[in-house]
Amino acid sequence: MSQPSKPTASESTRTRFWSTLPPSLRRHAPLPRARRSAGFTILELVVVVAIVLILTAIGVVQSQDMVPRFRTRRAAVTFSSLVNQCRALAIQTNRECSVWLLDYDSDLSDLSSNTGAYWVGLGNKNTGSNTWDYLPPDSLKDGSDDDVSQGLVDLGDDTNQYYARHVALATWGSGLAGPGTTNSDRIVFDPRGFVINPVGDFDSTGHILLTFVNKVARKEGRVEDYYVRVSRSGMTRVDQSLNETFATAIGGTPLSSSEN
């Protein structure tokens, strides 16, 4: 059982003062003031709850924009990383390595699905490869391509490790001719680490350009895409459409070259 609180010094002084007065005046003595209990009023609680709800609503709106943007950037960075890995493998193994562009999204504002697929594989020759060991390059050990888990990328397949909801790979123009006669839509590296595609596969700045699309933004009438530029030397650059840094950078393929 809790003990009653002790009166303060000022309360004790007032009590002694009124006790010295005659009974006729003592009845006018003021009642002791009730001590205010600690805690919050209903109004204070309502204000706090309202502030929390407002901040939560702002966070939800911002996250709805940030999540698709992050996924789009991740898809572009993943592509760039796999291209760099392909180039490194070509140099290390003295074989060709290719990035085979397989599928693109034809409706960039349709949120019911998303499309974009490419395969990354190591060739069987240093030039003119006709079979490809899709990553990881396990055929170097046993001659059989048993594991393709790292080299088959499908942005629209939710069972694929590279799945990216509402992110698409846009069309790469009229397609890539690729080197030789059987490498259409392939970016091919030779053992020196150079892209050996014909000049016609490069744009006016000397790059092969791939666009990863934020479909949520496109649906809302905005463009928040990420570009990956691959130069003749094998250098890759990732750029954002809202703030392009490398749009005018020259990639190294002479525009007047007749190399094929």
C-alpha cells in the first residue's frame, strides 16, 4: 500500500497560519490544492499520433518511388558487372566470351509483367566460337556445362536469382549484328578484352547502349531509366537518365572505321 505524500514546506506554513486564526475566520481557509498527477493529456496524445501518421504517410509515398528506382539501378549494375566478368574471363582463359541479348519488353508502361533476358557464356575458342559455356564456366573442368545458374539472367522470371519486379530491358534498336555469321544480338569479347562487334553495332559515341527501364515511373509518365554503355575497349559505364554523365563520352570506335 502506497504512503501519502508529505506536504511541502509552503503547505505546512499555510496550515500553521490558518490554525492560529479564530474559528470564525478559519472556515474561509482555502482547501489544499490537488497535486497534478504525472502523465499525458488526451490532446497531447492525439497530437503525437497525428504527427506519427503524417510522417508514416510521407515515408510510404517516398518508398513507393524509391523501391522501383533501386531495382532498376540494381539491374543495370548487375548487367555491367556481368559484362566486366565476361571480359575478364576472355582475357584469363584466352577464349571468347559473349553476352547474348535474348528478350526485351515491348510495352514499357504495362505493370502486369516485365521482360528482359540475356545469357553470359564463355566460348570454346579464341576466335569463331560455336558453343558457349554459360556461367559459371564449369566446362573447363569436366567438359560439360552442368551449372548455368550465374549466366542465365531473366528479369521477368520470379524464380530467377536476377528477378527485378517492374524492371524491363528496352529494345536495343534493330538488333546487334555481332561478329561472324552466327552471333547476332551478342556482345563478344576477344582474348584481348576488346569488343569485336562490327562498327554498325555501336552508336554515334562509340558505345553499345542498353537501357533498363523503371516501368512504374513510365506508367506515371516519368522517365527514370538507367543506361549501360559498353565501349570497344570493354569499358562499361552506368548512367541515370535523370542525370546523364557519359552521354557525350566517346567510346573509342572510330566512326569512319571500316572494321567488321
